[in-house]
Amino acid sequence: MIFWTGDDRPELIDVAVGLLAAPCGARADSWLKWTTSRVSFSEDAIHKALVDSLGAGLEAWGKREL
């Protein structure tokens, strides 16, 4: 799936950014602003432990030295 939307947020369309052909790579850093402060829609997750682990990884990644 490349694009998707949901009934709970019909005004938004999500895009699978890994499919973008950005010159800077799959994360499309020059096109998008990434945040590591939270995992979006974690309250809807089925596997809470996986989301907790992802959140911890994002937090650590956001604090790394560049």
C-alpha cells in the first residue's frame, strides 16, 4: 500500500515514505521533518510491547550525536 486514509482522520492521507525517490534516500530527509518524540497512534497498537520498544529506540536515535 502506498497511500491510505482512515475514517477517524478523513482529512489526512498517509504516504509510505520508503517508496519516495528522494535524492537523499528512503527517509527523504530533505522533503520531510522527522520527529522522535513519540510513536504516532500508539494508543491504537495491538502489540504494546513492540510500540514501547520502538518508542525507546526512537528516543535513543533522536539523542544521538551527529
